[in-house]
Amino acid sequence: MKLKVLVALVLLLSPSVAVSAQEDKKIDDDKPADPDTGESTVEETTLELLPNPFEKAGVKFAATYIGETLGNVSGGLQQSAIYEGRLNLAVDADLQKLFGLQQLTFHGNMFQIHGGGLSRENLQNFMVVSGIEALPSTRLYELWFEQKWGKDQVSLKAGQLAADSEFFNTQYTNVFTNASLGWPAITSVNLPSGGPSPPLAALGARLRVNVTENITLLGAVFDGDAAGPGFDDPQQRNPNGTNFRINDPALVFGEVQYAWNNKKGDPRLSGTLKLGGFRHFGDFPDDRFAVNGGTLANTSNGVPADIAGNYGLYGVLEQELYHPPDSDDRGVGVFVRASTSPSDRNLIDLYVDAGMQITGLNDQRQHDKFGIAIGYARVSSRARELDADVRQINGADWPIRSSEKLLTAVYQFEIRSGWTLQPNFQYIVHPGGGASNPLGATPGRLLKDAAVFGLRTTVKF
């Protein structure tokens, strides 16, 4: 099914009347999010250095810079250290204030990315060690309009969108610097061009309906490949984020959310259960077999067989364990996420992560955060069968991939409002599943466990 047809269906089915009144929630997911921090670009905490002379008229500018150094003291392909940075410039416009267009808003942002990439150059792991790692470039990211009805009960967003800010996410991962604790490796590895997530958003539309105070329905359709077909790096095929593709097979997401104790000021412990899935309507290469039925381990069988479509199912559970009686923002929260996809067309067929985030338990450090998390990405059975085929050809010493595991801890220290410092540690067991792809640039190379130390600073101007 093509993207244009699905967008038309979304527009036709979008409600034109408000549902029952919605109370203010502790967490408002329906606001433009800074991809660097998860904080709303409309209500962010900043250093107040960036002039905003038109804010009362409805136009708000935002600028965030992340700079970090990362180094692996052991493991991976080689030991090295890198510096990388990303400047995010955003603009939000309230078109009701500007032109009288009721409950219509606009958001756009762009990246200036520079520096190296530790996972790409040194580790070759699935769970990329930094959420800002990307090829150096200046690129457009998101560009969309959002129409709301009622008191935020229904909203329709259309334009160039990201999926990671609204689907398959949890509020308790925003302290972590590992990319997979934002957009999980099962989607970034398996979907074309990594799916609609930094640094590549995709054209699409998203519909959100707050059915009751506790139940929210969320659905979206995206162009299924933000970079378009090809064998080189997707970021090189869409170097500036302006391909605006609409003719690729569609990618559809759907999610139902059930929240409890989620009103502002509610003294009880809040939580949310999210169940969702995605469906891609394109063709995907078989992980083991060629078009002639033979194994891809045989160099004469170089073209993989096509399998129609792809899909994944996922669940997210987040639960607050403690918060001070006078604050909704401070406290202790835990999360668990799990997802599965078919093994015959996906390199990762099972993904699980879990962790804890602690915010402001010390009265003197109310905005500091500490997080600890684990992650698990299993190499699919079909990919392991390919490794076994290669072993049969090359001998018993050829490695067979298994899974990649992650342990990470991070502390976010607020230097002052709008400026934070984050020392972090990551330990990666079996990067890339324990060996590099037998059909890749470094076939079958053993990748030893990697210890990575990092220091990130984030400045919101």
C-alpha cells in the first residue's frame, strides 16, 4: 500500500469532534520534543541566551548543542577515542496566535553534525553507543504541522516526522546516551534507513486520540525509506534530509497506551503500559537464502531471495516507584521494553531492555539524574544458520553470532538551568553478536567485549 493512500485514509478517518474532557497529565507526550533531551522545545529550560523577540506573537526559537567524547579502552575492532557534536536549531509557531487558525501549530528543526562515530568506526555494534552518532552533515530533520481538536483530545500531525519521539518509547530513558535506549536496535537495524529516527525523519502522518483520561490510541504512516533504495550509507543517499520521498512502500505504526495515576498532583505512583506494532509493506532480503534457493554463503549465490513485508510487535511498561510528595518530576522510575520480529528477514529477532532512572532525590540537586540499564539484542536464527553455512565452507574456526548485550550507567549533573554534564559508562558484550557480518566488509571478524567511557555536555541556549 502506498503512502499517499494511507495518508488519505488517516485524513478521512480523523475525528472532527472532541471526545470527553482530558485532565492535565503528569507527562504530556503531545508536544514537540527536542531529540537531544526529550524536553519540549516550547516549554524547555534554557540558559536564556537565545533571543526570542516574537514569542508573545507565537513564534519560539530553540537551540541545543551536544558535545561528547567517547573512547573504548578495550574490545571492538580497535581501541580509539572520538569527539562528536550536534547542534539542533528548532522553530515552533502557534498559527492560532499568528493567523487565527484554531489549534494549528508548526514545528521544524535541523541538525549540524560533526565529528567521528565510535560505533561505526571502532565497535560495529548493534546498540550504537551515542544517540547523536551520524555522518558529518547539515540536514533538515523534522518539518510538520499539527491540528488539534478539543482540549488536546485529538491531534493530527503531518509532514516530515520522526517515530522515536512518540512510539516504542518511555520517559525513563531520556538520561541515557546510548542510541538504542531511545530508538531500539530492533528497529534501527531491521528497518530501511534505520526507520524514521535521528538523523533521518520521513514524510508521513500521525493521529493521536485520547479516548479517556487513561487510554490513548496512536497511529502513524510513514514513507518506508527516508533515504530511498541503494547499497551505500542511507545518510549519504539523503545527505541533507530533503529527499521528501513518498513513493516507497509504507511503514505503519500503531500503539495503545493505558496510564494510571497520571494526573498532575496525584500522590499515587503513576505508570503506563504500551502495546504496539509496526508493519512495512516493502520487500526484505532473506537472511540466508539466495534467489536460486542456495545459501548466500556460496559466493556464486550473491542475490538474496525477497520476502514480502515485515513487521514487529512490542510492549513497554514504565512504573514510578517513588516521588516526593511535593513533586511530579522527581523520584524513581523503572521501565521494561520488549520486541520481536520474524527471523527470516531480520538480523535481530528479539530485543529487550530494562532500567531505572532516579531524578532529584537530593533536595539540593533536584534536577540531577542517574540511570542504569541493560539491553539484549538476539541475532536471528536465520542469520545464525548463514554463519553455520559459512563455517561449513571455511572450517570449524568460523564464528557464529549469538547476541549482543549492554550494561550502561550514566549520571546527569546540572551545572545550571539549561546546561548539563553527563559522565557515562557502557559495557558491550559480543559487539555485533560476537562477530562481524560474514557478508560485510570485515567478514567473520571476532569482536571482543568493549568497555566504553564517555563525557557529554548539553547546552540549551
